[in-house]
Amino acid sequence: MIGKFDFKEEIKKHKVVLVGLEHYNPLGIIRSFGEMGINIDYVGISYHVPVASASMYINTLHQVNSIPEAYEVVLKNYGGIYKESGVKPILLFSDDDVYSIFDEHIEELQEDFITANAGKNGRVIEFMDKDKIQECAKRHGLPVISSYVVKPGEVPEGLKYPVITKAISPLAGAWKGDFHICENEKELRENMATINAEKCMIQPYVEKKTEIQFEGFSYNHGKGMFTAVEIANNYPVRGYYGPYMNVFPPKHHDLLKKLNAVLAEVGFEGLWEIEFLVDKDDNYWFLEVNFRSSPWHRAATIAGMPLAYYWIQTTLTGECPKPKEFEPFNAMVETVDYSKRVEVGRCTLAEWISDFKNAGCTYYYDAVDQEPWKLVVKNWDKLK
């Protein structure tokens, strides 16, 4: 077994390369490595405000304007390292559409890189389809909200309103822009007219009490699973995620066993986030698997379990670390939470400042790595 100190030296032999849109998701990964004395390379794709690129912990920075350009930069700068040194670079991702271009060529890429995969080209893309992953979840006993998959403009008979529309995949249409809450058939038809994807999903609108997320990684073709934290939104936002959340040790072990079976069927090895909706009667409904790092992986680092580092350790040594106990804490997406609470009167500015100061995890602010926060303050309205 490679000890903790020795493994840090071992991982430094590998180039760790993160590819992602400029966002607080990759920023959390960069900081999680940097705080351990490992500065990684970042291929940052232009998106809103370059907060991740501003981090002090980046070793080599490549700033690009598109996902195809990012793919070419990775191949050009890191594709020959293994042949020259015998040590494979490690590729990490923080966005579905970014990862998808690599998943299309994952069999060839695995010859030169260590990276997330499900064994064959396009396998992960296949299960990014909401209908596909929900059918898989049902096979393994997870509760799923009934849904219709239709062409935009097709309205199934017998719908009970309100309903929601969703893009069938993060790679289709406008993704989050295709999410609509429709109170009646007229609103449904109007919103469907704006959807450009070939297919969309219609579901009954379920009034949520909260949403929960599990944050972790899988290994050994999905047969092994490590879950660091469970997260629940502290207040519901209609049609949106809750940016002020409670982070605690995983407790829904019955769901985790079934989720492990889902990951094993997919055969996925890599970082993930898995989401559930909790309704007013405390029923849990499976929503989706995100086959990549999520912004909330930063909270796992704060809890003592840096997931990207742990996944690499497990991949290189064949031994998975043990989960750590920790006291629950709150985490905050500062800009979005301010807009969803202070600006709409959910709480006073004084109450929000108190929550901000007492949060165990903030996704933008960091007392040591301050340049990203300066950009956030300057671009507050854009980021909220």
C-alpha cells in the first residue's frame, strides 16, 4: 500500500489536467489539489467570468474559446507524454458537454491517459439520456417520476397539470433552458415551441420539500463505490436548485446500494453526482446521474474527502480510502443564494451575512485564494 505521504509524491509524477467551463465547479477542484501542495493544469473554456483561471493554485493554464479547441489542446500538449515518460497524465472533467467529446474517443484516449470511462466509446453519453438512466434506475428498484418522451409539439393525452418539460440530455437543445413549469396545455405548447432538441421529456410537476445529492466516485467498472457526503437544500426554489445547503455524512444506505447497481450496469469509473427530489410527503424520487465532478465536490473536500484526489488514489493503488466522519455544516453559492433569498425577501441582509460568515463551505470565497473572489465581487450581477 502507498502511504499518504508517499502517494502525494506518486501523484506528482503524473500530470493532472482539468478540462472545464469557467465556473465555480473547476475552481473547487483546483483549490482542493492546491491546498495539498499539488498545482494542476487547467484547460479553461470561456464561459461568463474566468473565476477558475484566476486561482493561485494553477500550474499551467490554457484558456480556450470552445470545447473542440479544448480537446485539441489536450491532445497537442499531453497526448505524447505517456510514450515519452511511461507515466500517463490524468484527465478530469467538470461539465457534461465537455466530457462528451472525450467519451466519443475514450477507448483511444485510455491508451495515453487515465480518465473517467465506462469501457467503450460513447457509453457514458448513452446514459446521459434521462430516459435511459431512469429506466436503468427502475431496473434496480429506485423510484422514478413517470414521464413521457416526445417530439416538441406533441402533447400526450390525459396530462394532469402542472407539468414540467426537460431536455432529454445535457447535450440536446438548450439543456437547462428547456426546463419549464407549465400550468396548462396552452403554456406547455408555447414552451415546447422554443425547444430545439429532437426529443424532450414531460413529467408531472412534483412540489418538492428539498433535493438531495450524493457526491462520490466509482471504480472497478462501477462495482466499487465511494460516497463522501449527502447534501440537502435548506430551502426549496421552484424550478431551481437550492444554493444554500446542508452537508452531512451519507445516511440513505438503502438508496446507495441500488445506486451502486446502477453504476455497475453502466460500468462507470470516475467522479459523479447523483440527484433525488424529495416531495412534501418525504418520498424520494431519482432524478439523474451526473458523470463528472459537481460543484458540491468542494464540500466533500471541506469534509476531509477530496474526491478527485481519492479517485486517482484508488485508481493507481487499487485501494479505496475509508470514508471520514465529520460534523454537518452548511455550504453556500454566494451570488445565487443572495439573489434567491435577500433580493426576494426570504431573509434580511443581516441574516444572509451571518449565514455567509458561518458557512462551513463557500464556493467562491476563499481566505487564501482571493483573486477569484475579487472577480466575483466585480461581476456580481452577471454571476447571480
